[in-house]
Amino acid sequence: MLVRLLYIIAGYFLIFLALPVMFKRWLTEPGFGRRWRQSLGFWPDETLSGVAGRRAVWLHAASVGEVVAARPIIQALRRLRPDLTIMLSVVTQTGYAMAEQLVARAVDAVIFYPLDLYGLPQRVLDRVRPRLFVTVETELWPNFLKACHDRRVTVAMVNGRISDQSVRRYRWLGPLLRDMLATVKVFSVQSRQDGEYLVRLGANKGRIVVNGNTKFAVAHEPLTAAGREDWGRLLGIRPGDRVVVAGSTYPFEERGIARCWPAVRQAVTGRVKGIIAPRDIRRAADLCRKLAAGGYRVEMRSRLSPDNPADVDCDFIVVDTIGELGRLYGLADVVFVGGSMFPRGGHNVLEPAVAGKAVVTGEYTFNFRDINTLLRSAGGIVVVKDFAEWQDRIIELLLSPRRAAECAANARRVIEENSGAAERHASLIVRCWQEAETAGE
């Protein structure tokens, strides 16, 4: 097929163009060498020894968000079939770090996913020989799916989510897209809208089931009084301080927060401290410099320790560590979830909501439209259109703990009503694996 040939040629051409950047990152970025060795098809024997030839279930979760969504599914799989061999693949370095932290003990291997260059998917499939490949959310790659089809590896999608942008992006693949979708045995999706989008792209309606969103199954370990006290000492938070945590932020949003901060501090009696976790932690040092240039006292999380805590008079803590944001949400009076004040699509609001916090977002949350629609209609999140309104709502919630508690309680009720998705997706995986086992005997 001409389209497939063009896709193969384009893939190698783009890698050739990216070689200088890749080489620079290989030299300067910790962990990048391991990532790209595996992405280019070189997995150490010890990494694959626990899964090769053991009829594994291969789960693929591209980055941090997908790993978080995969975690409850993996936990449910272990409850249903503790004997299953499970391998998890990721694309990004942050996704790998999150997988190591959240699910490494529950799976038999964690690897970096191969680039979709002709020959690389075949290489890893021939070494692992899985029975079932399961993609979490939206990751579909033509060469990989073709290699699965040629090797009679069953393919499924769980927690499927197709955004408006994904519909537009996939359409350019034309007939290649139809071949990809035909490879997938079952699409276990989050919502009816996701199923309709898949049908619009060319999926068989009879292969689509709606099983809900596993991100409603957010694991939450509430901070104890002792834990809150320890974190407070580390971050320079004293009793009576009010805390705003901004998670997964982007530069535009960080500038907006910095502009609004003097008004927030003036309106609220006592000290107000900000904790900012940029979406890309590689920007943390630059963010510290910019906040300091604006006259704020700033501390970076990685430089703090029990022997070297933050100054109690600092204005902002900038988070440059992985895996701590959930606990930091527990310190907040109000949480702002970034990626939502401009057309980025937003990030998951459930973790702070489960932690019992009032959550503020912008209007641009189309990546999580179903979650946000449910929460917004129930009064479980506060949505603002610009930073003038952001400032007003943050002040309102800090001044009215009762209003903040009502917002958090509304969100918690919605989450409880939507539980059970992980078990449904996991049950579907087990059925697919069993059918693949029977067919392979």
C-alpha cells in the first residue's frame, strides 16, 4: 500500500533529521541514553528475561497520565489473575519514572516502547512473544499494529479516549487508519462520545464497549497529622498559613499566577504560600529564576531536606521532583490544575479532588471533557475564564473554608458514583487473553 510505504519512509526521514538533537540529549540528559537504546530496539536480556516466551499481557501507557490510568487496571488484573505475566511499556522518561514508582512491583517488566520504524516492533515482538497487546487510552501506531497482526498477537484498547484533536490527527492516515482499527479486537472506552468518535474514524461499532474511566479510581493515602507536620517543616509552612498548590502548569499560567499573587496575599489575613509544580520539571530552575526576578522569595523542592528546610518567609516552592505532587496536594487549601487556561486541554483534576481539596481550572479541559463535565455540573470544581476571575475565585475559596469544603465534597460524591471502571477493563483484558490462549493452543 502506497500510504504505508510513505509512512515508513517518512519515519526514517524524521529520525535522520532528529539525530543531532537526539545526540545532544544523549550527552546531556540523564537517562536519555537508556531510553533511546530501547526505543531503537536494544533491550537488555535481563529486562526481558521475566516476560519473554511467557504468553504475556503487554500493556502500553505512553506517559505519566496513562501510567496513572493503567495502575488500577494492573492492580485489578493481579486480583483477577495473579498468575498473568504482565509487561508495561512507556514512551517518555517521566512516564518510566512514574511506572517505576507506581507499578514496578506489580508487573514483570517495564520497558521503553519501540519507535514505530519498520523492523523495530517486529524485533521486540519476536523476543517477547506476547499473547495480548493492550494500549491504554489513545496510542495506535501503524507499523506496530501490522507486526501484531502478522504474528497473531491479539490487540485491545482499554480506558480508550479519543479527543477532538485525535480525530483530526488520525484522519490524515486515510486507508492506513482503517487497517489499524481493524487490527484491534475490542475498544473498551471511557464514554459513549469516545465510542462515537471511533466509529467516525472507521472502527466497527460492534467492537466498542463503554466501561468508564479508570482515572476515577485514584489511589489516595491521606496525609496524617504527623505527615502534614513533617511536610510543613520541610516546606516552611507554619500553622495558620494558607496554601495554594498549582499542579501541571505551563509558562503562561505561571506568569498569570505571579501577577495575581500580590492581590491574593493582600486579601487574605495571614501568610499565603504557593507551591508550583510545572508540567515539565526541566523548567523548574528557569521558573525559580523568573519568580525571583519578580521579587518573590523562592525555594526549589530538590534542594530541601529536614536539615535544610525552606525559609518560612518564602513565597513559592517550585517542585522539580517526580511522584510527590499527590502528597503536596494534601497540604493545600485550594488547588489549581494547569494546562487549562489556554488551548492545551487541561490535566487530571481527580487526584486533588480525591484528596478532599477545592479545585480550580481554566475552561480549556477538552482532554478530560467527561470528568470535568461531570464534576462541573455537580459543583465539584470551579472553572474560570481568565486570571482576573482566577484571582477572585482563589481569594473566595481561601476566605471561605466552608465553600471550599462543599466543592470538595461534591467532587468526592461524583468520584464514588463512577467507581468500578478498572475492574471492568481488567475483566475484558482477562477474557481477551483467555481467548488468545485458546486460539494459540
